Amino acid sequence: NEAFTMRTSIQVLCNFRNDHLSLSLVASFLTLLPLVFLSLCAWLVVKELPKRMHRMDVKFIRSCSFLISRFRPGSEKFSIFLLARNAILAIAPVLPSTEAGCLLIFAVLGTNLCLAAMFQPWLSPLATYLDVLTNFGFLVIILNGAFFLERKQTSNDRSGMIVCSLVLCCILLALVNLSIFTLAEHWFRKRRKRYDFFLSHHKQSSGSVARMMKLELQQRGLAVFLDTDDLSSLSDLFGTLTQNVEALVVIASPKVLTRKWCLGEIVTANLHNVNTVVVALPNFHFPDAMFVDALENVVGEMDELAAYGLAQADFREALVKLR
């Protein structure tokens, strides 16, 4: 009768009447739900998050951790791309044309591969490498599968499917190995930290002291972290301190407490119960109540540290304990 029907329920005519009208309304409503969620997340990350970071509203930042905690500070917008990517991948299989669905999936995964390789948004470099590898593997599978659309299966087709299966197995094997490696690394870190000491210092006034101290400690067989030697990315600074260090050594020169990153190291050590030792140099004064109250005026803008979940109350608590 040349009428359009649903694929799964051929008795339902696609004429926007009766059952088809009800199903269309329900489907439209359900389709709007992920779009509303995506719009809300985009507003939070793009518009609201920078304002809250400037105000150091750590409560708000922590409430958004499900979106941004996996990414390096400054790369939070990548979370919106991932949500949009997942929505597009979910829609692709229901497109009328199979070729169009494959092309859309290929374009989305290719874009993800390029963005991950260019900007390296993940907090862990290992996660970035795995993301690139996984997307590359799925692109190989999609590319091989695209050649076999609307064709009868031949021996060459079977060879292509074997290649796709092998690539998929490699991806799954990489994920399993990553999980095992992460668990093993976590277990070893609990038993033995990578560094015995983390040297926190103001480079201009105590850089040479920090260098001499590192050399002296290394001669005694101790592992020492010094940012100028061992830090490859600023986003790894606090993670190294909380996960790989036995004790924080604050080389307390007169201006060390006016440097926001030195303060961040002291606060992070306090929050994660890392032992802290203060080596007081001449003319250093421990912070008094007046200094703590005027901290923001002394140090300047500290909104960068809010991205790491450090609040004003955390600074006050750490400085009071330091006294």
C-alpha cells in the first residue's frame, strides 16, 4: 500500500496519528532530556565555572568534580565535547542511511583523536595516550567495516572482520593492562613513596639553598623532588606531592609565603596529611593572625589554585598549623 511503517512494529503506520503520534511525543520528550543535561553542563563549565574560580568558590567547584576532575586545569571544556561526542555516537545508529551513520561516527572519533593529541586534556598523561590509542583503534574498525556495507560476505570480507576483531581485542587488552598497572602502582605507592622529600622554595631567594639541600640529601641515598628538575607539567605538581612524597620540606625564606604555588604546596600537604618540615632561613617570620587575615592582599590573585580544590579556609587552617 506504499505506506511507511515502523521497522520493529510494522502494524504502526508513520502518519503522526493514534499510536504513532503518542510514540513520537514520548520520543521527542526523551530526546530533549540529554540535550537539556548537555546544555546545563555547558553553561556550568563555560559560563559559571570561571566566575566561581575567580571567587574561589571551592564548594561549587567540588560539586562539578564529576565533570572537570579528570582534566587538567584549563582543559575543563573538553568535558563538554565528550558529552556531545557520546550523544552523537548514540544517535548515529538510528540514522536512515547506514553509510551516513558510519561517516558520522568516523568524523566524531577522528575529531576526538585530533583534539586529544593536540591539547592533551586529561589529568594523567597515560589517560591521554590511552584515549588516542583507543580512538585510533575504533577508527580502524569503522574504516574496515565501511567497505563491507550492503555486500555479500566473501573470503576477503572475513579477513577484514578478523582484522577488526584483532584491533578490538588489542584495545580491550590495553584497557585491562592499564587497569592492572594502575592498581599495581597504587599498591606500590602505599608501600613506598617515590620521593622521600619534596622541596618547596622561593626560587629567587632560596633556589641555591634548595639545590645544595637536594645534593646533600641525595648523597645520603634519599630521593628528593625539586620542581626545576623533576616537574614536567604544572598540573602534576600537587598530585606528585599527595601521592609520591613522604614529607614536604619548606625552605622558609622571607618571601616564601607570598608565593601562591608555595602556599598551595603547604595547603595540599596539610589537607592530605603529608608530614611538613620548616627549615627557617634568616629574616623569616612565621605567619601571625594579621598576615593570615591579609593573605589575599599579600599574595594576590589565587583563583588558579581554586581549580585544584583549595579554598580560603584551607589556607587559613594550614598557616595556623604552620605557626
